[in-house]
Amino acid sequence: QVQLVQSGGGLVQAGGSLRLSCAVSGSIFSLNSMGWYRQAPGKERELVAALTSGGSTSYADSVKGRFTISRDNAKNTLYLQMNSLRPEDTAVYYCHLDQRLRPRVWGQGTQVTVSS
């Protein structure tokens, strides 16, 4: 059974940087993609960044040029490098993993708070 364990996050001032990590354990059946969502209070969960098994990346318009998604296959870990953070980036961030013919797997979530 695949499990995702997140780390990183916390409190940072506007303009600062944080890196989120998402460690993958268990056997992956057939990876389609991995990515990061976020959910701010009172708002719907939104896709922040995605990385396909082929290495293609996509980003929400609001984070393009500031966030970078990457994966270290040797460490089985997904990352989200967040630079030039803004107060509107404050949210709980969740990593996810999509496999063929399997339900989506979610990380436990981690709080990111950006102060102005």
C-alpha cells in the first residue's frame, strides 16, 4: 500500500522560501503523476503543481515562475520548492500520487503560513 508522508512547511515572511517534501513508501503499481494541491481557509482545494511520470510539469498561473516541482527517484521523494512567497500562498498543502487503476493517494497535509 502506497503512503505519502509530508515534511517541511511552517511560517515564513513574504518574499521568503520554503521547501515541501513528500516521501513515498510502498509499491507503486503504475505511476501516472504526482503533484501538490493547497487549500486555504474557506476556499476549495486547488492544484498547485503536477509532475507526470514522463517528467512533464504544470503549474497554476498564480505560482508560475515562483514554485518548482521536482522528484528525486533515488529517495522516492517529491518536492515543492516555493520562492518569493506571498501571503496569499498561505494554505494547507497536500501532495498526491495517481496510479493507473488505483485510487488517488494523499499526504497528510502541511501548513504553510506567509506573513506580510
